[in-house]
Amino acid sequence: MVPDPETPICSAKGCRAAAVWVLAWNNPKLHTPERRKTWLACEEHREHLSQFLGVRGFLKDVVPFDDWKAPEGA
């Protein structure tokens, strides 16, 4: 099944599933504290991507995709 081009997809390498989570993160060595970069995750990859960011101290928040509000100016 080919995803709808308007449907955001998971950020995991090779995954084409629809995103249902937003993982907000930043690298404190590169970004100001208020800056948030985002990865999208399907249900299957949420934990893996969260752990990847978490062990590096980058993960700031995990929010359901439908509830995500991008910061002003993003």
C-alpha cells in the first residue's frame, strides 16, 4: 500500500507508515534551549526513536500527532 502523499510518515529509516507521534527534541550543543526539532513516529517505532534521542539527552517531549502545535515562527 502506497501512503497518501499528504499523510506525514514515520522518520524511522525505511518506514513508510503514517506518523501518529511527534518527538520534539534539541541538541543543546547546537540549538538554543527553546528550539525544537521534530521527528515523526508510527506506533511501532515510537519507543525506538524515543530511546535513541533519550540516551543522548535530546528528547524533550512526545505528543500525539493530532495534538501537536508547532512553536510560533517554526
